Amino acid sequence: MADDRRITMPSEAELQAAIDSLKKSKPELGVLRVCAMLRESNPTWQLGEKRVRKFMSTMGLIQTDPSSANTTGKAAETVPKSFLAPGDFVRTVGKGQVEVKYINGTKGKGVFAVGDFAEKTQVFEETPFAWYPRWDTVSNTYHTKGNDECQLCARTIHRSGYSARDLLRPVKCNRCSAWFCSNVCRKEADARFHQIECAKSNPHFAPLAQACLEWSWGAPMAAARAIERVLLEFEQSAERGKLAWESIKAFATVRADVMDKRRKGASWFLYEQDYEHKWATTHELMKRALCPPPDACGLTQFDRIPKKIFNEMFSYNEWLGLIGKYSLNDQNGGFYLLQSCFNHSCDPNCVVMHPNDGMYRAIIKTLRPIKAGEEMLISYVNPRDNLAARQQALREWYMFDCNCGRCQKEVAAVAGSA
């Protein structure tokens, strides 16, 4: 019998839905495997690798090598690039109440409500992928001795007045002088960074912390903790390590040198030498401490890390990228995978809150009722500021001009009064 199935060209909506479903179930798939599996599951589709690659790039599911990008001048370098986080992360953290969608090349991705939300509803709580507290939120001893605040969440340590039944009973690292507000925090810190940072096991880490302390500059410490998280995930399995690296790549990025040159403008030449010295110095100190960590840290699975990832992770270019990621995504010191997907509005319908004095965990709450399918928005700046102050802060720190409804009304009001 003749095969009477017609070969058809899938619509944009059909192809996008099929790709999205595949990547959610198997985030490690590349373009060629996605294309092959789509053809296998949809034998009547006329489908080329070029079209699949274009769609995956548009959806933020693959990354383009910046060295091969076709850009005009340097303008494209100052546009933050972000990608959809891999795996089931959004569904797990967001508890099925939100979804992350790719919007367009300008806005990138955004967070949308799956169902209706009432005002003042807690949507989800998230722990950061990597976190280093801001300088003004902890004492100097946090960065050197680690005995006044919890090294994971930065809660203030009180060593007296506790009973054996207290859940938040402080505990000390059994190798160095670092303290934690509970055994839960100690275990989580070991799994995320402290196994590598422990002063007893890794004396090479202290010089990096000391340099950042002298410069009151937390970005290199947060960047180092992001790398440490990836290294420790590779200790668990190659798959977990690759997913952790893909998670880092998903954050919006503009390289630190590009960002700071734009911020300083015509006066950049006054700062350039000092900034380049600090970038290069912290990069070398990071590599001395982490590439690889001393044997006493107990890491045994470095051979699991693919050479391409290893070389990229410890390159100077990636170091500038990680510091730039921190500047763009810093939420009270943290890289939060889901929170960082929220777009900005000067009239937001959601707010980011922190439930403890250490400001480690982040909570998203609604400010007003939100309908299913509506985009959920937070403010990147103080919404109480006037139009000029908000626009300046957004342009300087987040590389865009806000065109939200509130800004449009205020711009029109200013024009009308002129």
C-alpha cells in the first residue's frame, strides 16, 4: 500500500511547542539531536537543521559564540544576553505556579502566571545558585574569620542561650574557624562552596577574599562561588555538573569591561588601568585557589569536566563575563535562577523580599491581583524615585531605557508641561 501521508511544514507555534517540550524533558540535547528526534516523532514534517537551530537560538536554548557573532561596531556587546535555564528548575522552584517564556530579542525571557493570584500572595521561595553577601550587610570578619555571621546565610551568630532542641543552634566547621547558624546551613554550605573555601583545606583562597575586602568588591567572590558550585556539582555526577554550568550561562550577561567602559563614558581612561589590574589580579587569585583546589579539599572528579567547559570556566574572558553577570543579576548578593528571569517595571505587580536578617533566601510576593497568563514584573530600582533617577539607574546598571506604562505617562506629563 502506498504511503499517503503528506509532508507538511510545521507552523512556528507547532515547532516552538515541540522544541520546548523536548528541551524540558532532555535539556542536554543539542541542535542535531533535537532535529533528529523531531523528525522521528513527526515523520510528516519537512524539517531542516538550519530552521531548528534558528528557532532554538530565538528561544534562548543555545548560545552563540560571541567571537563569531555578526555585530555592527560594539553596540551588540552592551545588550544583555540571557537564555532559558535548563532542566525542571522552573517547575520545581516555582511549584507549577509560574512559567518562564522567551519573549523577544529585546526583552529576552520573562515570568508569567500560570493561574490567578490574589494580592499579597507568596508565589515561591528560592535559594540562590551562588551567593556572597553585600559588604554593607555583614561585618568585616565574615570575609576573613567567619565567626560572627553564618557563612551560608549570614545570620548573626549568637553562641549562648541555646538548648539541644533548638533548630538554629550554631555549629562550627570541624576543620576551620567558620561558623554556621545551624547544621542545615553547614551541610548546604559544604555542598555549595565551603568544602573548597575551608581555610584549613585551601589556604590559597584567603588572598582572594582579602583582596576583595580591601577593595570592598564582592563581585569576584560571588563569581568564585558560582564556579565552586559547578565544581562540586561535577563531584556528584557529570550530568549535574553540566546542568550547573548551563545554569550559569542562562543568566543575563554583559562583560564587566564592556559594562564599566559604558558606565564611565568619556572618563573611562581615568579608570581603565585600575580596573584592568583588579580584574587580572582577582582572576589569577581565583585560578590559584580553584584550578584545581588543593587535594585536602577532597575533590576527586576533575576528569568528569569536559575540556571545553574547563577551559572556558577558568578563562579570563569568562571571568569578566561572570563579574558582569553578577552586576546585572545581583539580588542582595545572590545569583537567583528564577528571580533573575523577572523583567522590570517601574509599576511592578510583584516584589522580592528576604525572610531573614541574612537575606539569603528570596521570596516573591504579589503586590496586586494577577491574572493567569499575565507577565509578573518586579522593579530593579527604587520605585519611589522620580523619572530621571529611575531612568539613569536603569541605563547605568541594567543597560536599557524603560518604556513601561508609568514611564510613558510621566514622560508625556513632562513634555506637556514644557
